[in-house]
Amino acid sequence: QRRTKQVAKMMTATMDPSPLDSKGISKMEPVPYTVGIIKPDTTAKAEEVEKIIQKIEEAGFQIYDQEKRTLKKEDIINLFAKYEHQDFFDEIKDYMLSGPCIILLLVHDDDPIRQWKEMIGPSDPEEARKSAPESFRAVYGGSNRINNEFHGSDNPQSANRDRNIFDLPIPEKEPDFQFEKNKITMEMLFKFLFPPNLEHPHVTGRLDVFALYGPIVRYQSVDTSFCRACIKIAKEELQNSIQRQLAEEKAKMGITNVSGINTSSVNASATGGTGTKRAKSKFEPAPIRLLKEEEIINIYHELCEECQFRCDNFTHLTCGRGGQHIMTDLEIANLVDEMNYQDILRLLTIEKGSSAKTMMDKIKLTEPKEMAYDQEHILALFAQLETDYYNRYNFDEMQKVAMEDRRIRMNYWLSKITGKPIEKFKNPNMLNSCDPEERNDPKSVHFTLSRILPLSVLVKKEDITYRSIDRPKSIVDKKKLTENEEKIVLHKLLSRETHQLVPLDDVNNPNLIQSVRLLRNYHPGRHGSWNNYCCIKSQNQGTYVKKPKK
């Protein structure tokens, strides 16, 4: 669990845990507890107290809080309220006020109230010596229930009351980290909206695809996400994972004889083969081709640097049969274009009627530049949503916010096409008449954003103050130049703004290497290295620049 959590944080690049939400409510996971008290006579014996604390810890208890204090009369009345009308209640008060006590807030993995009750034994020390001779009350107790030397909460309600009496903290623990498909970190979303292999991604379009067809995942395909050396490791891990899942299912069903089970179809799913020759059925499950986060963790240290980079910096949308296909950037771009066309056509039909189709054929459907979102806009868009302890958003809530934002952006886009103010649209998708609290709550079905303009139009960028940069005097700054100087200045200016072109025969020319390095020094990305950026290709040759040997 510890290793999984460490590697998972490294892969998902999660931010520091946030223990409180926006209202100050803790996101930590509460744990069951009990309140124990060591009474005055035993508290006065320091050596005995040390032995008792040691035995408590050896029994599996965690001492969440410990305090030595002299109780007040009000504390005793509240603590022993059930004995208030008994004849011996005054004796209890006098004894508990006779000296300081040790208050223990105890946590245990297995029912701390029951475990502590069994450890201290019956209330009557004489009975404890007979039935539970090794219990605390049997060993350290006096002659009656008044000085039995130990107290324990009877049930969760009394434990909560006892904790409030002494103003002790609520025991909590850090929630166990688990991969959940519907939990999305902002880093995961950024890696999908701004992938390393795209210089100018269509951010709003990818955001809409995320909302409509998400959630995004950190799964990796054994077919396309790994190099030739690492793909063998990935396929082997995929096959092992399928075998583990099969074994778990058999264990649940009580099947112990696993040797007689035919696993050829399982192996075929992992390797992409057909297994035994048999007729294919349309009801056959899809071959498993994706590695999940837990499986990637198992082989992460065996992968090469480039494959680790892909695992760390790319998130994907899955689709296809059984969700075993990773959508490519080209598929996402085509999907965005089709979605925008259909939505604008629908809205334009509401405004213009039957002439909308003719208008759509004439206009160039290009998203207005002012609608482009950057990381600041994405952060502002989801700022109102709460996260869990590991700063992960609930996808259902992100989906509602993103779809509402898309509605606003489509209306703004339509206003640019028609030249008509948004307020005068006939569009029925405007603000609903529900209660304002429901409209502002992302968990409500009536959630609606109250603004009518995209965030990129509403959020004003800070004014940039331009300052002059003092450069050393050079020949370029001279007002009058000689004939020779003009040639030098022209060469310098061209070097600043252009790249030198040379014949293909001169492939090892240092000037060419330097120019290409300045222009195309990008990471390989998802779909291969140089092929993403190479302008000139020929058969069996992907690049014309040789890297210098280090």
C-alpha cells in the first residue's frame, strides 16, 4: 500500500493533500475510538503507569491522545451520569477528586470499545480476579467498584460524550489512496488539455470532449504507448494481470481446481492473438489491450525513459469495443469539429429557422480567438468545486460545470455569427427559474452558471508593462553603414529571424544542425519522434539530421 501510494503520487503528480474543505470541514477519515481513564491511586504510581501503557501498546492500541489532569466536579457528574441517583455516587465523586487521573484516547483496528473492556475486565475487582485474572482491574483494582482503577466507554455514543467532556480531538487518519476512475486531479486534466506533443491544442474543444465522453484515464495501450523493448514487458504484465483477476474470480466462486481451466482465450486477449481456432461470436468480450495504473506501477521501474515520460505526462480518453481503444489527437479534433457544427446548426435553426443550413454552408466555422482558454481559465472554471483529501475532483461535478460552460461559449459564438446580442436570443437553454441555491450547487440537477460570457472574455489579463532592454552597442544599431557593414548587418538580422536552408547532400552541416535544433527541439511525444515535425521525408529515411555523439 505504501509503495502503491508513493508511485501513484509520482505518476499522477497530485498536489499536497488538503485536509479541510472550503467550509473548514475535515476530509480525513474518522476512526473508531474509546476513552479510557486510569484512576487516582494507580496514577500516583509512576512505575505501574509505565507498565500499563506498555501493555496497552502491545495489545495493538494506538494512544491517539494522553493527558494527566485533576478532574473537576462537573466532569465527574457528566462522566458518571448513569450513577447520579445511586447511593454510592458521592463516594465516586470523592474518590475521583482525590488526585489526578490519566485520560487516554485509544484507537484500535478491531472494535476499540470491546477490546478495552476486555483488557480492563469486569467492573467489580473481586469478580475480575475470578473470571479475568490478567485484566487490569484484577491486577491493579482495589476492593470494590469505586476504586476499580479503570474506566472505559460503554458504546460509541458514550465514547463521543467522554471525548467531549475532556475536549479531546476526534481521531482521524489519512484516507487510503485508491485509484478511482471518477476521480480527476487538475494535473490529469491539464495533461489532457495541453498534451506535450501538441504545440497549439484546441483547449475548449478537448474540454468539451472530456465532459461528454470522459472521464479521462491514465491507462496505456500495449499496442501504441510503448517502444519495442518495453512492449514485451507491458504485454507480459497485462497477461499476468488477467491471470490474477481470473484467480480472484475463481476464489470468490469457491473454485479451487485451476489447472483444468482453459486459459487460451485469456492469453489471446493479452497478446492480441486468437487463441484456439473457433468461431467468433459477436457476444465475445473485447480483447484487453490497456494497462491500468496499478499494472503500470508494477513495471514502471523496468520501462525506458521515454516510456516513463509517456506514462507520466499523458492522459487519455478510451472508446471502442470494451473501451479498449485510446482516442488519438486526430480523432479528438474531428470529433470536436463535428460537435461544434451540430451545436451551432441547432442554435442557428432556433434563431433563423430553415435558412440556418444555407448559412452554415457559407460561413467558415472557426472558433473566435477570444474564446480560447488557458490554464488560468480552467482553474477559475472549476474553482467552486470541492476536492477529496488527495485534491481529486468528482468527474460528475466537473462534467456539469464544463457542459454549462460549453452552453455559454456556444451562445457567445452564435452571437458573433449573427451579430445579435446574447440577451435577445430565443435559445431555451438560458437560466432556469429554480431556486438560486440549487442553481449554484454542482450536485443539483438544476445547476446553472449565471454568467452569459465565456471566462476568457470576462477575465481580464493584467496589463503588461513594456520596458526597454539595454543591449550592448553593436553594428546593427549604427544608423549609417558602409558597404561591407551592410552585408554583415544583413547576415546578423537574417540569423535572428530566419533559418538557413541547405541541400540534402550537406546533411551534416553544423549550420543545419543548429537551425533545426533551435526550431524543433521538442520531446518525441506520443506518436513517434521526428515524424511529428519533419518537413521533408523520403522512403526509409525519417530525418536528415544526425545527432552529434556525446
